[in-house]
Amino acid sequence: MPAVETRRLSKRYGSSAEALRDLDLEVHEGEAFGLLGPNGAGKTTTIHCLLDFIRPTRGCAAIFGRPVTDPAVRARIGYLPESVALHDYYRGGALLEFYAGLLGLPSASRQRRVAEVLELLDLQEVAGERVSHYSKGMRQRLGFAQALLHDPDLLILDEPTSSLDPLARRQFSDILRDCKRRGKTILISSHILSELERLCDRVAILKDGALVRSGTLQELSVNRAVKLHVAQLPASAIEALVAAGAEVTIGSGSTAVHCTDERVRPRAEEVLARYGVAVERVEAERSSLEDVFLASVNGGDAA
Amino acid sequence: MSALLLIAGDTVRSVRRHRTLLAVLLLFLGTAGALTAVARDEARGIQHRALQRHVREDTPRTVLARRLAAKQAELRQTVEQARKVRSTSRGDRRKARDFRERMLADMTRTPGPILYGGKDPRVLSPDEVRAIPRELQEMERSVAEHSRRARDISFQTARREATEVQTLEAELVALGPEDAQEDHAEHITPEDPDAEAARLMAQRGTIYAGFFNFAMSFGGAILALGLFCTGIASEVGSGTIRATLSKPVSRTQFLLGKCLGAALVLLAYSGLTATVATTFGTMQHAPLSPALAYEPWLGFCSNLMLGGVGLLFSLFVRPAVAGVLAWFTSASCFRWFTPLYAILPSYDSFQASSLLFGQRLSASDLLLSSLYAADVIVILVAVALYRFERMELV
């Protein structure tokens, strides 16, 4: 049973264009799943649909096999919104206790658990201060603390580290990796691709509300860019290869032909065959997530 | 249920968020209180002057002094009367003795038959003649006895009255100095027969009722609109609702919790206002309207209905617009403008002013009004729930 599942999930706000179009997603239990896409791609809309903040125009979504409209399912979810808005008339610790009450944590373990998450996020010292006095980073950490309060099976994080300094960002990443290690499911949307690359097992790239690509990082990037190592190239062949879209690097002992696109490789191989140049070795060049992302959102295809 | 109560508690706690609203409310109440105090002091001054006459006539001291003066006058009269009785009895005895002596002398001087000069004159027998001196002595003794008794009675009365005068004088001294009587002038009961004082007292009661009316109708309405119009809309606007509803809390629980919390705040406000009005009114000995016994409850019901309308509107338009619209719907002068009023609640039977200054409500009227308010609130909350379940919380 997938932790998160959407079927033809679509959302249109008023008479504007569809913010989400027939999105099919499946996030398995225990995996970290990244949602990528430029601003307005539909990442936050997807998350809001999953949390029943907005109702889809068509399609459906389920979490742990139950419809998202069932409030009980949210007992297994920890959610950190993009811009954390918290009741600022509370003190930090009291706010967490309020949320712990809503989560139904037993009163005996409530204070202990609150103290644990406060310590985990280095908020013990400011737990007695009003939330209105918190800095943006502290609010973000408090928001993360409320998401972790009940040690949820599924963490849904919308741009969790966008307003954090590098130190706090590292702290968040460590906590998320620990969650993943303990078998928790993570659905994360972020612009910081290096973070997702380190954390996520699979990613989905959205553009204009539609799913452009999805899969494991290997599936998205492997065998797309290759480097063809050859012994020697005549000057005319180099010109022909460049005209075919390849990049040529001439080293001291060997020459490499970079095919950055899978459409370039057959053209480059044809040029090399025409000039009678033998390919000594083929080296697969894995493109970074950033390359994949940029290629996806710019041209609809990967490098 | 616990989530609902937690959200209700959160709503009560969020009253702090309405600092501006509370400040405005307190300003209004403070102004009303100050105006009331000024009016009260003025009324007290007028009353004080009016009551000066009562101080002279009606204080315990003046009453006692009046009684003492009356008793002293009585005593003087009694003493005078006793003197007269004494003098008269002396004269009577002297006259009786003279008469006896004269009769005996006449009898000695003129022997022979004696004629009794009554209605049937006749000659007395010798035995009757012999009995005359004894009868005269008896008569003289009888006159002396009557005189003595009359004198004794007069002097006994005088002594008793003198004792009473002494007692009254002692009581007067025990009452203390004159100044102490001023306080009594201020604590004169509303039942005082003086018409002017009674009228001023009634005015004082009106001032307190007016203060209560203002605090309940105006302050309560502002508080209700502030709580209900912003209760959900501001949470949606600021995004705080997302953290709350990401927990296992249904939208129904959220809305009902918000309503319950706001209702508790309104109930506390009604109770507080009624307590303040009653306490100050009692301290000033104002004749409090009997409507104060049930007006807080009806004011609470009215404000709850107004809040329900505001809540419903706030799910369609901005909170400020919702508040203004809800306020307009409560004003009877706008009732002719739109058919919308056919489905909006009527506040006519909940007006604090008509309750305080108008005729009293019977228990059945009270029950009917409460049932009407409950009915309206249930309908408003049900419609609000229907809308809220379909709202986009972003």
C-alpha cells in the first residue's frame, strides 16, 4: 500500500488555468520522495490537496490507503508549511503542547515529547518566550518541531529549509535522514536540489501543473550523457562533431567526445564512422539533478 | 470532543490577539463609566441639596429632638396642670371647710326647723339635723381626697414625663455630633416620601441602566463581531489554520470549537458587565431595573446571534466587511432595504434598552426568546459549516 497516492489529481482555481493537471503520483512507504518544479508548477497545490486544505476539481488522493478527507489519517502525518504561520500569542512550549493535545498524545507523555522535540531543534532556551518574539528561522524550527511531535509515519514538508541559515539547514537534513533511516516516509518539495539529491530516493518534476518526469535519480540521469573516448581525430571530424552537437575535449593521450544529449550520441557515432575513427571506450556520464531539472523544465527532456 | 474543547480554549486565549479591539472597548466602557460618574456626582449634588430638608426633619437626631421637644412641652403642660390641680384642690378644701363652718355657725345661731333647699324643700327632722355636721365633715373629707388624687395623678404624670425627657436627652447625646448626620442624608432609602429625592433616585437608576445598556449592546456587539468575524477568517488569512488542520481535527470540530470559545468569551463579558452594573448600582443605592436579572442572558443570546451572522458573512467576504454587514443587519432602520432580512434574525425582543426601560418579561417570554435565539444560532452555524466544509483554506 503506497503511503501517498494520487489519481488524475487536478485543480483549477476559478477561471484561471489549471494549477494541477491529471497528476498521478505514488510514494511508497519508507521512501523519501522529492517534488521539484519552478514556481507555480503545482507543488504546493499538490500538498494542499493531500492535506485536504483544498478540494481537487477532479481526481482523488489517498494517504495510507484512506481518502485525504478523513481527518483520522492526519494523525499519521507531520506537516511543515512553506511559510510557517503559528499562533503568536502562545509561548513556544505551550504552543507545542496545544498541538500535542490536538494530536491526541496522552497527557502523561505530552510534556516529555514536547521537551524532546524542543531539544532536538535547539529551542529549549526560547521555549518560554512568546512566538511573536521569534525570528523567522526560529519559527521555522518551531514549525518543524510541531510536525515531528507525534513521530509521524509520513512527513510532508513544503520548502522546509528555504528560510534557514546553512547551519540550521544541515540540522534539518540530519533529522530528515534520521527519519528516513527509521523507515519514515518523506514527501518534500524544495528548490535546493542538492539537498533533494542527497535525501530523496525518487523525485517528480512538475511543470505548469503537470508531471513532466518522475523516477529514481538513476532512472532520471543514467545513460543519458556519454563520453566517447577515441585515439585521434582529424580537424574536419572535430568540426563535424561540434556541428552535430557534441563537445570535443583533446587531452594529452586521448580525445573525448561528450554527448550531452541522447539524440547527440547517434549523430556523433555516425560522424566518427564516416571518418573511420574507432571508439576505444564509452563512459556513461551521469548528469546532476540540477541538469535533469533544468532540462525538464526548459525543454521537457533530460540531458 | 477534546480537540473541540482545545480549539475553544485556544479561541479564548486568542482574545489577546484582539488587543486593539479590547482597547477600543475599554475606552468606550471607560468613557461610559466616566460619564456615568459625572452624572452620578451631579445627581448626588442635587440630591444632597434636596435632602438637606430631610436631614433637619428626618434624621434620627432631628426625630429625637422633635420627640424631646414635644415631650418637654408635654411635661411643662403636665407640671402646669399639676400646679393648677394642687391650687384648685387647696381652694376646694378651703371652700368646703368654710362652707361647713358657716353652716354649723348658722345652725348654732338660728335654732328651729331647718329647711332643705333642694327640688322638694321640706323641714328636716331632728335626726337629720344632727346628722348634718357629720355629713359636712364627710363631704369635706371627700373633697380633700379627690384633690389629693388629682394632684397625685398630675405629679405622677409629670414625673414619668420628666423621666422620658431625661431618656430622650441621653439618646440625643449618644447619637454623636451633628456631622454624622450628613452620611445619613446620602443613605436615605429610595422609599423616601420626598418626591424630588425619589425622582433623582430614579434618574440614578436610569443612568446605571443606560451604562449597562451601552456596555451590553454596543460593547458586546463589537466583541461578538470581533470574535466571530475574525475567528476563522483570520486563521485562514494568516495561514495558522493549516498547522491546526494538519492534525486529526475535522473542519466541523474546528468551527464548533471556535464558536464555543467565542460564546464563552461573550458569556463572561455579559456576566462581567452585569456584575459591574449591579455592583456600582447597589453601591450608589440606585433602584436597579428588575430586567437586570435576565437581560445579561438575553444580551448574550443577541450578541451570539449577531456573531453567528458575522461568522457566516466572514466565510464569504473579508472580516471587516463581514462585520460592517452584520452590524447593518442588526439595525432595524435598514430592515426595509433588502429582502435579506426575511432570513436574518430579528433582535427586537433582545434590545437591552427596551428590556431595561420597558415592560418586564414573563418567564414564558424569556423561554421563547431563548428558544428563538438557539434556533437562529443552530441554523447560522449549520449554514456556516456547510460553507466552511467547501472552503479553500489557502
